[in-house]
Amino acid sequence: MYKVDLPVDQSLEKAVQRRRSAETARKARIFNTRLRVMGLDLDAVNQQVQEKKHQQNMEMQQDKAFDKLRKYHDDVLLQQDIDEREKRAALHTDLTQFWATHQRVEDSRDADLKCGLKGAFRITIPEGELGPASMQVFQGEDIGDEQKRREQIKKTERDLRAQKEDNERRHMGAKHRETLVSKEMVHQDLMGVQLHAVEEECKKAARIALDNYNQTLAAEREEKLKEQHRREERENLAEIWHTLTSDMMTECAEAAEREVGGGKPPRVLIDKWKGMSPKQLSAIHREREEQRLERQRQRDAEKVQEAAWKLKLLKLSKETEEEEKRAAELRRQKRIQTDHYNMQLAREQQAYQEYLNKKLYTNKPTKDYFFQFNTSSR
């Protein structure tokens, strides 16, 4: 037989090592004093996670909005730049077209001179007749210079005359306008003076009318005040006379009574009542004496009833005191019995505790006894 080394199954060792690692992590998690005592607020942690995610989403949305705004701003600036370039190109095209239409070279002031000079070159000295040995016109020479100078002098004189006439017309127009302005100002000053005079007359007439109106109002008011004063004096005199001749001053007793009718007693007028009559006073005294006697009889009856109640209460109080004494005696006896019973229980408890400490629990536990606990997470 040959000896063959069979391969060791590594999966079992890996499984054992994996279980050992899981057990070690479980022990570290379970026997951690901080987590076991303080615990972990899972709701608060989840809320913090949700708030963090919400904050990240808000920041992403803000970044997207800012990117969109910046892109829109760039597009607007680019469009403005394109519009500005198109506008400049259109303006340059219009300006070029204006130059070509309204500012041509042939329409300038010196176009006739240039055209005459070119004609002189073409007509007077043709290019076909100019040979190498018979050159008559060289670079820098000006044919017809005297004629051109005379034409320029004449044109300058015409321009000067036109400018002088134009200046004279403008000067005459300015003088004429100044004259018209002066006349218009004088006319306006006269109209202003007249209007001021008319306005002063109107103001004066208005002041006079206002003074007359105020005087009329003052006279009417004074007359009304006098009439009011006379009326108040008449009313005061009538009131004084009525007061002197009224029932209040004459002290008439019948004036304080008013007949109502229907068999009812007369009604007393408070503002005119001067006091009661002797008959009324005697009736009041008689009624008061009857009330006093009735009150005295009631008091005597109450005293008799109160004496009876006091006697009855005295008997009840004596009976109550006797019952309280009997109840106190019963409570004292019951308390003594309870004290004896508690003392008996205390003696039995003490004897049982001595039995446990001296006979039953004589061996003290060592450290090995406590180390056998919490050795596994299961």
C-alpha cells in the first residue's frame, strides 16, 4: 500500500474561522457598555439621514437652477452680441449705399476740373503720339494750370458774393426780427399795464362788496343777539314768577297727591311732597308697635326652642363621649395585640436569617464563580 497525502478540506476551516469572527464581533457589540447602557436612537439617526439627503437634493436643485440661469444669461449675451453685429453691418451697408448714391465723385465741387484735366491729357497729347524721344509731359507737370487758376478765382469771387449777400439777408432778417420783437414786447407791456389796472379795479370793487356784505351780516347778527337777549329775559321773568306762585313755595300738601281713579289710592309726587300728615304718622307708629310686639313673641319662642335643643345636644354629647371612650379602649387593645404579633414575626425572621448566614450560606463565592457568566453571546 502506498501512502497518499490527501488534501485538507479548507472550506471547513474557513467556515469555523468565519463563525469565530462573527462570534467575536457579536461579543464586542453585545458587551459594549456604551451601547448597552445608553443605547442608540434609531429614529433620530434616520431623521438625520433624511435631513442630509434632503439638503443634498436641495443643493443639487440649486446648482441645476444656477446652471440654467447662467446658460440663459450666456445665451442672452450671445444674442445681444449677434444683434449688435447685425446692426453694425446694416448701418455700414446703409452708409455705403448713401455714399454711392448722394456723395459720388462726379457730383463733387472739383469734378469738372478733374474731368477737364483728364480731357486735356486725352485730347491735347494722345498717348499714341508720345514716343521715347518726343516726350512733352513729365510726371509732376500740370497742363492748363493758368486756366484752372482763373476759373478757381472766378468761382471764389462768386462764392464770396453769395456769402456776402447771404450775410446781408441774414443781418436784415435779424434786424427785422428784433424790431418785431421790440414792438411785440412793448405791446405786451402795455397790455400788462392795462390788465393790471383792470385787475386792481376788480379787486377794489370786490373789497367794497365784501365790506358791505360783512357790515350787513354784522348788523343782522347784532339784531339777532339783541332779540335773543330780550327773549331770554322774558323767559327768566316768567320762570321766576312761576316759581314764586307754585305749590313748592306755598307748601301745599294737596299738590303732592294726584288722583289715579279706579278706587286706587292717590299717587304721591316726589318732587312736590312736603312730608307726612299726623294721621299718617300715627298709623306708622301703630304699625311699628305691632311689629315690635310680634318680634318679641318670636324671640321668646326661639329662646324656648333653643333651650330644648341645648338640652338634647348635651345628652347626645355625653353619649358620644362614652362611645368614643369605648372605641379608644378597643383600638388600644388591638394595637397591643398587633405589637405582640409584630414582635413574634421579628423574632422568627431574625432566627431564620441567622440560620441562613451561619448554617446554610457558609461558603463565599470566588472569582471563578463570577467568571463563568457572560462567556458567550448565546
